Amino acid sequence: MLYEKLMSVHNALGALSHRVDKETWAVIKIARNELMDAADIAQEMTEHLTCPRKPSDKSNDKQGMSGARGKAAKEENNEQVKKRHDKK
């Protein structure tokens, strides 16, 4: 998305080429080159972005819970299973 926005500004400035004098166009060309470089960097960064994972207790990863909450939920589940079993 950032790449597209930067390139949009780059292209809009290009439309000024026939409306400004040579000196002004030289400054605009420098700005356009900088915008293109920034757009390329933004695209590279976007391609290499990864979403960080939250640290978790690997012993509970299969259950989708981690840390103390995962252990407490597991213990509570075990107690409920025992109660059901005792009622039978």
C-alpha cells in the first residue's frame, strides 16, 4: 500500500514535465527519483515482513493455551472429567 501511494505521487509529479521550466523540472526529477527509491524500499520491506508470534509454553501449544492459564485450564478440565466419571 505504501509503495502504491509513493508511486502515485511520483507519477503525479511526472505530469508537470511540460508545465514547468527546465530548472524546476530538474528539482522535480530529483524528488521523483527519491520517491521511487522510497517506494522500492517500502516494497522490499513489505515482502519481508513477518508477524511476530507470542511466546508460549510449548507443552500446551497443541491445546492453543500457554503459560499458567493453559495449565490452570488443563487442571480444571481434568477435574471436570473426574467428576463426570465418578457420577457414572
